Amino acid sequence: MTTKTTAKKTTATSSTKSGFSADERAAMKERAKELRAEAKGAKDREKGLADLESKIADMPDGDQTLAKAIHRIVTETAPDLMPKTWYGMPAYADADGKVVCFFKAASKFDVRYGELGFNEEATLDEGTMWPTVFAITAINAANEKLIAKLVKKAVG
């Protein structure tokens, strides 16, 4: 068991006997809550968008800037993808409710960069090996074009 401790308190990244950090356990709890809501029929675009925007609004400035830009690019490039949250992160799902792409804020797990990720449903296949997660620290014109290209390819 590894833990990081300060003089009086254990940080959120400390592991427990389960092997998961507090941040990981919180993400799993958020996902369980999302699944319960989906089971009750909460698969509507407005609710998903409201949840996603709420998560973005709660992010620190740097993550929030990236998340807003990614949200704009994804919704402009693939308007049929449904906005939602996934493990408490902004995500975009296909018509079957399967997450195609997501943004993981650096602050989510206290790491140095955010990530734009694509799940199995994304059709990014290229040969026998291809990237599915991209580290992202800033949005510029070149990044915007690349994200749009990736999202367009991901949805087929």
C-alpha cells in the first residue's frame, strides 16, 4: 500500500487496501451514479448536456479552457454524438449510448496534462497500431484541426 501523507492529513491520491486511490474511487462512484440515471431513462440530450456543462464549470481554469474548446469542436464536428458524463468526465456517446470520446482533466487525477481519449467505438483504426489517448496542454489552431479530424474519423 502506497500513501502520500502530509503532517496531518492523507492526500486524495492515497491508496487503500483496495488498491484504488480516493480519486479513482470517486470516479467509480460517479460512474455508478451515471449508470443508475441511465437505467432510469435519463438518456436525453438536454440532461447529458447539463451534466457535462456542470462538470466543465467545476474545473479549474486551465482544464475548463481545454474542456470548453473540446466541447465546441466535438459538437461542431459530430453533432449527432450525445453529450454526457462518463466517470465524471465530459464525454460524447453514439446512438447506442457508447462513449466514443472523452476529456479527462489534469485536475481529475492530479496529473500534469489533460487527455483527449477515444474508446473502442471510435473508428480510429490504422494498420495494426494506433493512438487512442492524446495528452493535451493547450488549444491552438493546429490542435483544433487535429481534434476535428480525429473526431470526424472516430464517428466514421
